[in-house]
Amino acid sequence: MFLAVTGGEALYADLGHFGRRPIQTAWLFLVLPSLLINYFGQGASLLSDPSAIENPFYRLVPDALILPMVALATAATVIASQAVITGAYSLVRQAIQLGFLPRLAILHTSDAYSGQIYIPRVNIALLLGVLLLVGLFRTSSALASAYGIAVATTMVVDGALGFVVIWKLWGWRWWQAGLIIGPLVIVDATFFSANLLKVFEGAWLPLLFGIGMVLLIITWRRGTEIVAGKTRSSEVSLETLVRSLEKKPPHIVPGTAIFLTSDPNYAPTALLHNLKHNKVLHEYNVILTIITTDTPRVAEADRVTITSVSTSFNRVALKFGYMEIPNVPKALALARKKGWSFDIMSTSFYLSRRALRPAAKSSMPRWQDRLFIGLARSASDATDFFQIPTGRVVEVGTQVAV
């Protein structure tokens, strides 16, 4: 029944823009009964004729319908591949929003559906992966071991995550969640352990891929924490800076300056460098923080939070769900409803561009240090990712040793 679950996921991903209810209806009344009948038929065929084990699916079909069935199966494979591509785009985008991967260029392909996106680098990675699979395994039968452990591992992980959701989010007791999920996980773990016997027959590939992805995520998270810690050590408290500027104000220029930062409690590096080298301060200054929530979307009423620090400084927090693409100018326009006048043509966005280099003594192994630097260099520009007008951006460069 693993294939039934995979087919259901393919339909879910492919019809995602039609809404959840049509997908659930199609799954319940079309996909599930069809798959059950098909797999029960294969099981009955094997019980009556054990030699059908060589290809139980096509052995169900009369000889005269073999070619039409091959054509139908090919079409289903194309549809399933589209679901895989859609799922890869969605997962990568959510990982970027949650800070698990570096920023990648994300292109929207529809004006009506925000979920229809195209990520060029992911598309290239999928192409290279398919070519690698074809080159290594050459036939679909040789891929069976790799496919089996990939699906079995997915089911085990899904079961474990389901237990956490029922226990932590739904508020059930752990033993109640275990009574529901436990039998399913035991069955899935049995299939997983059986597929481990085929590690040297091709099952090593999805395991290697999974380990590689976990390694990338751990490296990126660890590296960003190190960079944030070293950057914060050279920054000063925003309140301290504001009090200092009030006592000894620099030259004031008209307009609004928006400084992007991940920690609104500290003065951004771009602000400090602007004061140090240009010795000017804008009439209005905004310390902008972009927050990714653990919910798919954020209501417009909760999008913007404004906190006054002084007459010339405000903190602004923009919240986006992990399924949303951050659009800073559009979100800032919502601040007008809260009394802040925002004019994009008189506003400058200040961003810090960090040039990373290996430190003599790093908190990470040398290979992991270089991997993080490579990931950081491959990240897309923050201006494009947050959809900030390029003509309004000022970048301030700094060097950080990690």
C-alpha cells in the first residue's frame, strides 16, 4: 500500500491549486478505491500464479492491451513527475523561509495562484539527479531497491511526525497518540528494516541523499548562528545608540532610512557604518525585522507591528508565513493603516553585505566551514528575495571570519 500513499501524494501536489476539498473528494472516491482494487488484484494474481511476481502489474492486463497500458502508465509517470517537481519547489521554499537553507531565486509563474513557483537551481538539481539515476541504475527494475527504502523511510518519518503532532499540537496524552500511531510505525519500520538488506543493491543512494541534505541544513544553521554571534559582539544596543545620538546629534538629512536586521534590539551594522563613515542620520529611521512564522500564512491585520523608540527611530516587524514570499514594499504599505506614512520614493533601504572568510580557529571543522562559506556565496541577493526596488537600496559591506 505504499504506492497507494505515493499516488495520493502525487494527486495532492498536482491538484493543489484547486483547493483542499476537491483533492480530498478525489482521493476518497477515485484514487483510493482504484488503488485498492488494483493492488488486491495483484495480490490475487500472485496467489493463483506465483510466476507473476516478475511483473504483477502488467500480468493483470490482457496481451492485446499491453501497449495501451504502457502508454497510460507513461502518462501517469509524467503526471507523477510533475508532482515531484512541485513538491521539491514547495519544500525548498519552506526550508528557505524557516532559515534551513540559503536564499534561492524564486520565480512566480502565475498571477492567480501564489503557490505556482519556479526555482531554477532546484530544477537543475532535479535534472542532474535524474541523469545520475539513469546512469547508475540503467533499468527501472534496478531502481526498485532505491525506491523501496525511500518510500519506507518516508512512511516511518511521517509516522513519527504524526505522533508529535497528535501529542504536542492536538494536546493528546503521549500514550493515546502512541496507541494510534504505534501500530502504523511498527508496520512501516518492518518494511524499512527489510529494505535495509538491499543497501548495497541501490538502497544506499536515497540514504546518502538524505544524509547530505541533513548535513547541508545543519551546516547552514550552525554557520548562521556563528555569524550572528560574531556580528552581535561588535554591535551596540539600539537604545544606547539612540540616547547617544540625542545627546550629540549628527547632521540630519531629510527622508526615511530603513535598516534590515535580524535582531531589532541591536543597532544594525549598516546604521553604525553609515554614522561612522558618512556622519549623517536620516530624519526618520526604521529598524526593520522580517519574521517567518510557523504558520503557512499571516493575516494582513497581523502583518505589521510598529514600536516607537524615539521621535526619529521606530522598530517595524513584518511577519510572513513560511508558505509566503516576502514582499517588503507591499507589507510596508499596510503600515499606513497604523498611522505611519510610507513613501517608497523618499525611502532608502540599507542592507549589510557580509563577506565571509575562514577563521584561523573556527567553531566548525575546516570542511564544514568552507561548505558554509560556499552556501553563503550561492545565496540570492536579499534585494531580489524581499522584492525591494533596486534603485532604493544601499549596501554596506563588512567582513566576517567564521
